[in-house]
Amino acid sequence: MLSGAAYGDAMLTQRSLVDEPGARCVVDYSLAKRAALHSLKAGRLRPEEACDAQIYLRRAARYHGLPTGETCPVCNAEDLTLVLYAFGDDFPNGGNGRARARKELRELATVLPEFTVFAVEVCLGCGWNYLVASYVLGTGESVSRRRSRSSSQA
């Protein structure tokens, strides 16, 4: 499902980044992204403010990111990479807030009650980065119900 609107030299596309089965509470930040790109083009936002990806985000994009096949809307030289970060209360030791592969997220969604995924697009060339979507995955089972069931099985 691709539809686009010309925006100067760049083409903005609207597509669903969330193709995860069972995703809920989906928030799409494409309108905010469009406003940021418009501010950049109009000169209200400086390139160094928009292209400020930290070294850890760039590393996550390089080693854990998913290629999108879309060209960066700022530099038009590199393809964007999508990085998926997962946050939740039930991650084991130090697993909260890590970049994760889509396959790993799908596996975690079958065993953890609930966690939030943040999808960030990153350009490794110019440093453009933007939160494009967030959504909730997991079994949906309440933590108290899960604890009472596991203690009764012991």
C-alpha cells in the first residue's frame, strides 16, 4: 500500500511500518515527520538539528537495523535503516531498551505479557533519525493472572 505526495525534490510515502501480527496501540508519527521535513526545507530547522543521530543509534542501525529500501529524505544519498527498540517491565536481566531483530520481537511476543516497540528510521550517511511508529506486542495476559497461574502450577 504505497501512496505518495510530491514534496519538492523528495517523495514522501505513506506506508504501514507495523506489519506485526498482534500489534496493538499503534501510534504512527508520519504527520510529525512530515512537519519536521517541511520545517527543514523551509529553513526553520537546521540540518544539524535534524541529523543528530547519536553513535549508539548509528551502531544499532548498522548491526541490528532493517533496510527499508527508501532513500533518506534529507541527503537523498543513502537508504534508510529501521531500528526496533523494545521496552517493558518483564525483560530479563538488562534486556530492556535494546535494539532487537523483528524475528526476536515475534518470539518475545509469544512469551511476555506486554512490551512496547519503538521504530526509528536512521540514515547512516547524514544522521537523519526519526521515530516513525510505536506499538505494543505481547500475549496480553495480565501480570497478576500470570503470576497466580505459575504459582499454582508449582
